[in-house]
Amino acid sequence: MNLPSLKIGDLIAKVPIIQGGMGIGVSLSKLASAVANEGGIGVISGVQIGFREKDFKINNDIANIRGLIKEIRKARELSPNGILGVNILSAVNNYKDMVKTAVKEKIDLIISGAGLPKQLPELVKGSNTKIAPIVSSSKAISVIAKIWDKRYKYIPDAVIVEGPYAGGHLGFSVQQLKSLKLPKLSDIVKEVIETLKPFEEKYKKKVPVIAAGGIYTGRDIAKFLKIGAAGVQMATRFVATEECDAHINFKNAYISAKEEDIQIVVSPLGMPGRAIRNEFIKSVEKGKQPINKCYRCLKHCSPASAPYCISDALINSVQGDIERGLVFVGTTAYRLKEITTVKKLINELVSEAEESLG
Ligand SMILES: Cc1cc2nc3c(=O)[nH]c(=O)nc-3n(C[C@H](O)[C@H](O)[C@H](O)COP(=O)(O)O)c2cc1C
């Protein structure tokens, strides 16, 4: 059976795979455009995207806006007809300006997690940009849908459901993540689909639900399509591609990671994260790391109490200084054995999924 396309309003992705946004700088124009060119949805990570700009440290907000414009334009040039999104964390201070900039640049889709993107419909009003919150529970989507319905007479164009096995920041408590009773992504997906039904009826609008976190093979993709998901979001597998925008050391850290090297870490964002155990994590465990310069990038982060500067830690790793950096990763990274191309990866996933769908 052919894989169904993923429809988000008038956007139609031939391949129902969204490449998850990966910050800082892991998914930029190169990776996003490669995925979009293969028929999936390529997502640029907006978080601290200006890190390569000369004035990044002194003019953080302006450098990020400039960086975002550059990456969107580059991606569009590389993929004139593909579907491109930007991932903008709700928790960042310059959220509104970043969203408005992406809309001005005619981005197809904005994906927002790490908090409730309560104002998002207002920020894209009058544009053709679609909006998709990331949630980790049916309760969270119920809150967002109710607020958007009441305030803006709008419901999400798509919803990403991120389960406990994802990479980066996670919408679960440390206790939950360390317990053996982790919620199952498939259960959360089913609950979110049910929660959205009355809203879909009211607005006569289909809201595709996309499963994310720990999805590794085409068989996994087929499994989520069978339970009603309209597609999947995958990130970890896209790191081990030639097109991934991270330094080769970052990609090699994934390839050499063993299962026991992948652990839960505290993050100044206030949510737990998943990362590869390295010298950096060991020093954080010993105590607070010095913070020389605060970018004021996050709404609820203070240099006085933060265990480390997450921006510096993520920038170090994406630029190849792995041992002094935080290497975010999904649970499946230890299964990666080699670097491939986006084309080969998507072809493999599609044929496995089609075979599995029968
Ligand atoms: C290196 C890395 C960085 C990430 N950064 C972000 C981010 O900036 N914003 C976000 O919403 N999700 C982020 N994520 C989560 C992914 O977008 C994705 O939803 C998740 O990792 C999917 O699970 P998988 O990696 O098992 O495929 C990140 C994941 C990784 C691996």
C-alpha cells in the first residue's frame, strides 16, 4: 500500500514525515530543504538561530531575526517547491518577533512546543502560514484548543504529539521519565485524536495528529498510521545524515553512543531533557557552571540560579566541541551505525512503511 500523504490545510506532503526542528543549529536550511525535496516537511530550528552572526553576543535578538531570515531564504532557494517549517519554542523571549518574521518570510508552517503557544493564531493572522503546537498530553491540547477557540475562533492546523522517548526537552517530569510506568506514545496519540474531535466537528476542519518520539523504522511509522496518526515527526535519525547542519563530531557522537550513554538531564528551561552523557554532563552533576554572559533567551531562566547556560552548551556541541557541550539526543540514537543521505533514509523509511501497511 502506498503511504498516504500528509495534509495540513492546503499543504500536501507526499511523504507523511516531518523532520523535527533541532536546536541549536542542528536543523537549519540544509537539512530542512533536503527533507522537503524528498516530499517530507523540513523544519528549521529557530532557537538562537543567529549563533553564527558576528553580533550574536551583543545584539542577540537582532542577530536571531537576521539568522532566521537567512536560513528561511536559503532553504527556499534550495527547495523552491517543498514544504518548509520553522520550530519556535514558546519559552523564548523573542517569540513574537521570531514568529512574525517567519510569517513575513512566508514560511509554510510554524511548530511550537516547550510551553503553550497561547497567542500563536494572533501572530499568524492574515497569512497562509499553518500552525501546529507540540503537546505531550491530551490535557495540553484540550487547554490550547479551548483558548484558541474562545479567543481567536481558530483551532490548530495540525498537532504534534511528542512522547517520552523523544530528544531535546521533554514534556514529562523527571520522576515519570525515570519510572518504569512511562506513558505510551500510542495511547497519548489516541487520546489527543479523541480530544480534538468536537473541535474538528465545530470547525468542519480535519486536524492531523502527528506522532513523535522514538520512531525509528518504517514499521514504526506504519504502526502510528494504523492507529489514526496522519504522520510522524522524526529527528534523531536525521542527525546521522550528510545534510544535517551539525558538525561531524556531533553526528559521530550519535553513532558511537551506546544505549547506556543516553540519559535524562536537568535544563535551565525548567523541563527535563535527554542527552548523551559526556564530560559536560559530569561537570554539571558536580555543581553550577559559570555563566559569563546571559543572552536573556529564555523567559524563565536566570543566570543566578541556572545550572549552566544552555545556549552556550548547545552551541559548543553543534560546533563540534562535544565534551564542553550538551548533546541532545533521542532514545534511539544508539541504533545508528552510519551516516547516510536524506534521500536514502526517506526511501528506506517509505518502503519499510509501505511493506508494513501491506
Ligand atoms: C538534537 C535535538 C534537538 C532538538 N531540539 C528541539 C527544539 O529546538 N525544539 C523542539 O520543539 N524540539 C526539539 N527536539 C525534538 C525533535 O524535534 C523531535 O520532536 C523528537 O526528537 C522526535 O523524537 P526522535 O528524535 O526520537 O525522532 C530536538 C531533538 C533533538 C534530537
